[in-house]
Amino acid sequence: MKKCSRRDVFKLAGAGSLALLLPTLTRMQAGQAWADEKLDPESPQAKALGYVHHYSEVDAERWPRYAEGQICANCQLAQGDMSADWMGCSIFPGKLVAGPGWCNAWVQRQG
């Protein structure tokens, strides 16, 4: 019977950890680890925050906080490539929001 050294144990543990993380690492791209589908503006959370796919659809009477120039692409909460048509958002995890979209959680991007 072959003896198993500590070095061999650590090699196996490292390889096993990598094998477990591989599916996660292959899905990560541009800060959007799990963003798969586009956000439905009719979903309860999107409705509660007044999310729209295009800023021109914002109901200014209902959402007086909206100001011209506020879009998802220049929001602090947006994640990933800001020049893309669709990007991740920390308010809507697992969903993609439209670059020209808007919601009431909009915050000016720093820098």
C-alpha cells in the first residue's frame, strides 16, 4: 500500500476545490456572474421601483425624483460593461437591466 504524504493531500484538495469552482468561474464575465435574463418591468420588484427599459417611459408624475440624463448606464448600482446594451444591477441580482433604462434607486456614478 502506498503512503499518502501531506503534499499529496494538499494537491488533491487543491484540485478538488478547483473542480468545484470551475462552473462558477466559467460563468463570470465583466462582473456579471449570474445575470442571465433581462429584467421584466412587470415583476413586483421592478414595478415597486418604477423600472422601465427606456428612460422616455418614466412616469414623471409618479416618479418626481427622475431627472433628465439619469439612466442605468450612468448609475452607481450598475455592474459590468457600461457601454453594453444590457448590464447587471446590484438592485436586481441575477437580472440584466437596459443601459437606457431607469428605476427609482438610481444613484449618480462616482468619477
